[in-house]
Amino acid sequence: MSVSPGQRVAQCNANFSEMCQNLLCKEDTEGGVCAGKVWSSKSLPVVCNRDEDCVSVADAFLNFKFQGTCECGYNAESLAYCELFPGDEPYIKFLDSYKKWFTSRQIKLCNSARARGITKCMESYYSSYLELAYSYYSAYLYPQLQNNDMCVRKVVTPGYYKVWKELQKPQDQDFSTPLYLSLLILASI
């Protein structure tokens, strides 16, 4: 995710390259050119009937609109929704969270020899694991999560539900240190 918009990459498959800062590229015979940030051309969530309903705003560098994918949702209305583009807010939150993990000291504790166990390793060592997992599920399962009830989330998307449920728990707060400092300050007056 280090190649700037407008720059060339050797591989661009289905308009996607992990080398590009914004993950999107326009394919050509020599690989591709990295795109700038693009987002859905309609307000989220975008209800769709076919892939052609899922279009991005025009990229500022390439003047190109990307076509997304229409996916069936898991909702009582039987509506389908467009997948997110990397510039859509839930996807941005995931990318920001992922970049924090990628640049953290804890990532060094999860080496490539344990690639299959990366999630368990992250869960063990990375203090912001729940936030990263939640942002991942929220971005990648976006169409499936729209307007569905809790039973569907629990049964059909159990990974998302588990993380969501953990984040709903009240976080332990230690009020003793601020209280102690306040008492010290009052005692010195």
C-alpha cells in the first residue's frame, strides 16, 4: 500500500493491487496504474439489483469510474447491497486500523511462519485487535450486515457477532488513580 496514485504497478488484477495506496488500479497491458481515492457514487448503503448499479465516483488521477459488486443481503426485505469501495467510510476505518496494526511493535510477534494463525496471534498480542476485527468485518461483510436482525448476525455472521458482542461489554475503568491524585491535591491546599 505504498505506491502513490498515478504511479505504475507491475500487477493489477481485476482493478485491484495491494501495492497501491488506495488498493485500486486501472489495468493495462503493462500491469496497471494506481488510482486515487474513490467511493460509492450514491449514499450508503447502496441498494442494487446488478453489478452495474455499483459505481464509484470518478478517480481524480485516471478519470475512471470503477464498477463494484452487488451482493445479496441477509435481511427480511430480500434487498441486495453494493460492496464498499476503499474510499467509503467503513472501509477507510478498516484501512486505518490495519495500517496501525501493520506498523505496530506487536506485529513482530506474529511471524510469517505462523501465517495460518495470524488471527490468533493478533488476538493474543495486539491490544486493538477487537477494533481491527470489527472494522474488517464491517467493511468486508457490509452488504450482508445491512438491515439484518441480531439472530441472522449471530447465526450467519458469527465472527462479526462475536466481536460486536465483545465491544458492547463495558470496559473496566480504574478510577482509583485519578481519585487518589485528586485527594492528594485537596490535601495540599
